[in-house]
Amino acid sequence: MNLADSFPAHYDDLALSFEEAWGVIAAGVTNRNSPSHTPAVGTVDASGVPQLRVMILRDVSRDARILRFHTDSRSIKADQLRQNPATSILIYDPAAKVQIRMSGKTHFATTGDIADTAWSTSTPFARRCYMAESAPGMRCAKPSSGLPNWIEGKQPDEEQLADYRTNFAALLVEVESIEWLYLANAGHRRAYWQWDALQNSWVGSWLIP
């Protein structure tokens, strides 16, 4: 068997690899079963230590280079991003044999159209976590969801949620670089693209895997 016969079209094509990368990323918005629906998102804490957590990818705008996530504005990661907006994102799709690493800077949207739309289009059950009485990550004396007793195990209505809107924030990660790794028995392929603000375009090159 000639291994070359099974190579995808993007295998030796930098432009097609870039298209494939964005396709894998965008799939996470609409396909809950896609690994890109729950990427690992990295921030940097006040001591310079990288911090990772899995987050749900809510939206992707390739033209704007924006990936949107949601968080509690009182959370530890929110504080970290206010101090240092540097953000990294990792996606690994075993079926596609692809790893994608992105880096950029995060902007907060707590008010305005983007945040309002993100809030209103989320389900009441998803928004229930923003009803926590204390900030996420705070120590507690016993196991707790953090939610008020009266809403435990229940789905809130819009009137009940209204007072907690201020705890919600949309995180808008402006992607500045993308690194692509495609795994193949005959030889891996690795590429890197950096956003060039002067040229208003992506500049890419192959890398040794």
C-alpha cells in the first residue's frame, strides 16, 4: 500500500491546511461532540504560572479573528485576564489527527450588544451558574454548588435571573497566531500562521514537526 494514496488534500498544501484548521475550530460552535467544542484555555496568573481549564467554545468569527467564551466576571480567570490578557487555546481532535494551538489576547464584554446577546441566547439553565452567591474559586466549609438554596435543582426564569446579569461576561479572544499539527504515519505536518497587522493578513510557514 502506498501511504501517499491516503493523504488528505491539505497534507502538503499550506493554504488548505489553514482552511482545515479554521474548519476544525469552527466545528466546535455547532457540534457538541466535536473536541473543539471544549478546548483547553490557558491564562497566566499573578505569579507568572500558566493556568489551564476546559471551556465551552460559544462562537467563532474568522473574519474578526475572535473566539467567544463565557465566564463569571468574579472568577479567578477573569481577574487573571484583567491583569494579563495573554491567552492560549488548545484543541486536539483524535479523529482528524489534528492538534491546533492558538494564542492571542482576551477582551472583556460585560455590557453592550455582544454581552447582552450572549446572555439572552444562553439557556436559563446555563445561566443559573451565575447565580452563585460567592465568586467561583472561593473556599467553602463544605461541598457546595454555590447556588442559593431556593434555586438548587431548579431552572430559573428570566425574572429570577435578571439580578445576576452583572456576574456574566463574554470573553473575546482575538487570535494572533495559529499552530497546526497533522499526525500521519508516513510523516507529520506542522505549520504556523501569524497575524500581520501591517499587511492585514495571515502569514504562514511550514515547521518541522
